[in-house]
Amino acid sequence: MKILVINAGSSSFKYQLIDMTDESVIAKGLCERIGSAGNIKHTAADGRVYKADYPMPTHMEAFDCLIYALTKSEAKVIDSLDEINAVGHRVVQGGDFYSQSVVINEDVLKTVESFNELAPLHNPANLMGVRACIKAFGENVPQVAVFDTSFHQTMPPRAFMYGIPYEYYEKYGVRRYGFHGASHRFVSERCAEIMGKKKEDLKIITCHLGNGCSIAAVDGGKSIDTSMGFTPLDGFMMGTRCGTLDPSILTFIAEKENITPAEMSNILNKKSGMLGISGVSNDNRDITAAANEGNERAKLAFEMQRYQIVKFVGSYIAAMNGVDAIVFTGGIGENDSAVRKYVMDSMTYMGIYCGDANADIHGEEGLVSTPDSKVPVYVIPTNEELVIARDALALTK
């Protein structure tokens, strides 16, 4: 079976076509600048590349371009859409309604749309991609929604509730939802495989570190807590997001600067975090270069983020009453050995020690703690697309 995986944004979407007989990627690509003079870059597994500029006033035209790339371009990989058995879509917010992936129908679309207020930057774009894909592929190809939030629906109320009047949870669904669920699910399950143990017998802390970051406490294969909250803004400091802060800071700054809620949201989501502290960039590589050149604010940004990561990991060890493994994933987690070393060096009290292999592991699977550490620490590259494809296969098989 062949499964097409779609991750749609408001002006772009990424895709992969996966052969589920061996879970190999047949082709992958990116459509960008939807809404204007669009373009596509499509790469087949054998290295053939198709690039084109193509008018994409809507997602519909973008999917037409994708279909051409798959079936007719010089980098074609299939002869007909009939070879695609299902399409899996990443959907950010499923509220507390969806604890598992689902086959999409009109009722599902309406329910997901009702969560747009909870994820205004993501859900509307995800839905545009789904609706355009249904039109492009027809109703004979089943579509599956895989939610970022569903993996975290196993959190108990003591972890997902906020200390505000209960009525706001009842009226508006204000609670911790958590995100990056497919990533935390994939790496925690892969960690159990590497250790040769059942996931039900393990307590694992998974650290998804990229421009967006989150940490999850996974006990017995289930998420019991995670750093992102009502929105992906919560948790520790990220590329442009502030992470957890004193709520009174918001009202204080708003009154001093005379700014609106929308302006405040823009500051906290797009102008804060590593960018806001360093004044250099939200990219880890740029900040590293600036810090190495003696930029004190860049150094401070690193120190703050690493310190906050350690605090979250430590708190989840306490929440689970122990830990059997720690996993790093995401662009930073997989490639930044200095971040991993900082965390391990802060946990020698746990019998965790940074191994020599740490400095050499970048974007590949491996053990980065010493072989005799009481708690192993791994790098496991995430594969959210494969999680989506597996769920789509299971639901449509």
C-alpha cells in the first residue's frame, strides 16, 4: 500500500509518499507560496528532482501541481492516483474530543473546525489542505486525520487543568492540550524497541527540541504530562516563543506599551524566545556563531534555554517517580551535542554521564550517555510522517 502524508500550512505544504510494504519514502516535496506565484520542489527516492513555478491561488492548484509531479513529471513515481491507497493529514488541534486518529468525513471536518479558536494559526490551514486534497483526489481515496494533541489525551486532570475558575474549562475548553504528539509517540516507542523492552514497562522523557520545543513524560507508553499547554506557546523558551511566564507580565507590558491582545500575542509568539533574548536570530546555528564571537546576549539565550530544559526534565523525573530513559529529538535535539551535554552534566546525581559518542552523533540514532550510566540517554531522529502513514494504513486497511 502507498500512503500520501500531507502537512499543510496556510501558504505551503510538505508531503511524502510512503510505500508501507517496507515503510520506505518513494518521494517527498514542498509546495510554497500558495496564494500567489507558487512553486514546487519534488524529489524522488532515486534522486530525480522536479522543480517548477506554478500559479497557486489556492491549495487546490497546489494539489494539482503535486499530482502532476507524482504522475507525469520527469521525477514521476507512480502512473496513476489509483496507486495511492489513502492520505494522512497532520492536524494540530483535536481538542479533548479526539484521543486517536480518525477517518475524515464531513462530521469530522465540522468538529475540527470548531477547534479553530484553539489553534488559529494551524487548524484553518490544516483544514484547507484536507478539503483541497479531497477535491483533488476524489472521494474514493480515504483521508485520515492524525492530531498533534491526541497522544497527550492520556494526561490526568491534575496535569492538564489550570488554576483558574473551572467555568473557563467548561465554557471554552481552557486546559493543557500538548503538541508534537506524533513525535513524542514515535521516539518513545522507538526507544523501547532499542532497549528491547515493552513500552508499558518504561518511564521515558522525550525532548523534542527545534524552533518549537516540548518535553513529555511518557509512563507506560502514555503521556502523563507535557510542557506545551493550551497553545504551543507554553513550556520553555523556544526560537521565537517565550515559554512559561508570570501572567502579570502580560497586563503590565500591555498597560505600559498600550498594546492590544493581538499585538501581545505577536510579541510572545514571534518576537520572544531565543530571538528576543539574543537579538540575533531564532536559528540555533546563528546564535551559536554569535556566542562563539563573544556576544553576551547570545550566550544568555543559550544558558536560559538549557537551564529551563533541565528544570522540565527534572520535574518529570519527580512526576513519574523515576525515569528509565531520556530521548533527544528534533533539529536541535538531534544535532546540538552541547545542549545534550549540558543536560547530562546537570544530572550526574542520577548517575547520568555524557559519553564520548555524544560529540559525534548528529541526526542519527545512538546512545549519547556512557554505557555504564544508570539512565541511558539516546538521540532518536523523529519521524512524524511515518506515524501519520501508519495510522492511515491501520484505519483504512
